[in-house]
Amino acid sequence: MTNPLLNATAVLNCQRLSKSHIDGKIHVDVLKNIDFAIHKGEKIAIVGASGSGKSTLLHLLGGLDSPTHGKVHVGGTDLSRLNEAELSRLRNRTLGFVYQFHHLLPEFTVLENVCLPLLIRGGHLADIQEQAIALLEKVGLKKRISHKLSEISGGERQRTAIARALITKPLCILADEPTGNLDHHTAKQVFETILELNHELQTSLLIATHDRNLADQMDRVLTLQDGQLHVL
Ligand SMILES: Nc1ncnc2c1ncn2[C@@H]1O[C@H](COP(=O)(O)OP(=O)(O)O)[C@@H](O)[C@H]1O
Ligand SMILES: [Mg+2]
């Protein structure tokens, strides 16, 4: 059942969200009855020990995996009601993903990878390239735009992933350890780019991180422990 009041203000929310993994005979309840909402422009950090379920939660909220129980709504839409094509379209229109294994295309250039989400929507190539180049400049990759993904470093791939997540100007960015592989200076630069977008466009940010410094710059910090979210 949907709650219209909740959905009117929440960019993304979940109700009684649970996820269990069955690994051979071992049954692991990773997430237990989580209720959570992120509102327009809000910045939230999720912290928690390795294995506490941060990545699992972000995957469920982004519709990349299905819950065992419970519901996820993105922009007021119940994800469980969508077929694969509708889900892809909703993700492309509303969410920006920055994940550790970032699903970039190794045989394509940095510029092509960043343009792709907008090309899928069917925009004008020259306009899209202009936006992509501006973003790549912000994340310090202007000199790498013609390199293939297979020819750049891990940190540069991470920044490409961030530019690709930002180019669609999503309602909400879901980032899993977005600065994990980066040196201090680059991490700061990348994070500032994400914060600028939050400020300019009221993009909501949901970031799983180990970085206390980064978490402290969010509006709220939640800890994932024993399958539940706690206010820190
Ligand atoms: N596909 C899977 N199959 C079985 N167990 C999984 C799977 N994905 C994650 N897990 C388990 O779920 C728990 C949470 O993992 P994860 O969400 O990756 O945690 P975190 O991101 O906080 O490190 C871990 O115990 C992990 O081993
Ligand atoms: Mg993780």
C-alpha cells in the first residue's frame, strides 16, 4: 500500500524493508524491517562495519536487487510494480549510481561513458558532449576524455563513474564508498563536485562511507547495525 503523504515529500523511501541471503545452509538476515525516507535536497550518510549490509541496502533502494519483504518507492513509484524495462527507465530518469564496481564500459572512452545515460534518453549529441566535458573538467579528468576506460587508473574510473552519475541531474545519488579508492586531494575534489550539485539542483545524497570526515558533512548520519538503521 502506498502512503501519499510520505510519497509527496520523499524522493525515495522504504517500508519494513528486509533482505535475507541464503548461502548454502546458512541463512543471513542482512536487513530487518527498515523504515527510511530521504527528502528532496537531503544529504544522508550511512556508516557501519564491513558486512553490515550497506551495499545491500543501496542496491535495494536503487532497484538493483529485490527485497525479501517490504517496499521501496522512488519518486512515489512502488518499484515492485514495475517490469525490468520500466525499472531501467525510472533509474535512468531519477537516480545516479556511484558504486565500487561501477559497471563502466571498458572499450568505450571516458567521454562516451559519461554521455551514455543522456544518449539513452535520446538527446542532442553536441549538447550532451558539452555537458559531459564540463563535468569531467570539474572532476579533474579533462585530459583523459579520449582514453578508453581500460587505459585509466582506478581513481580515474571512480571519477568517471561520478561524472556519469551526475550528468542526468538525478533526484537522488546513491553512492557506495564514492571516494574509497581516491587519494585525499582527489577525494575532496570529487566530493565537492557532488556537494555542488546537491546545492545547485537540490539533488539528494545517500552515501555509504567509512570516511568520518565525509559523513560529518551530511545532514544526518545513520548507522547500520544488526540489520537496522540507528541515528548516530
Ligand atoms: N549475494 C549474496 N549472497 C549471500 N550473501 C551475501 C550476498 N551479498 C551480500 N551478502 C552478505 O550480506 C552481508 C552484508 O553485505 P554488504 O551489503 O556487502 O555489507 P557492507 O556493504 O556493509 O560491507 C554480508 O554478510 C555479506 O556476506
Ligand atoms: Mg559495501
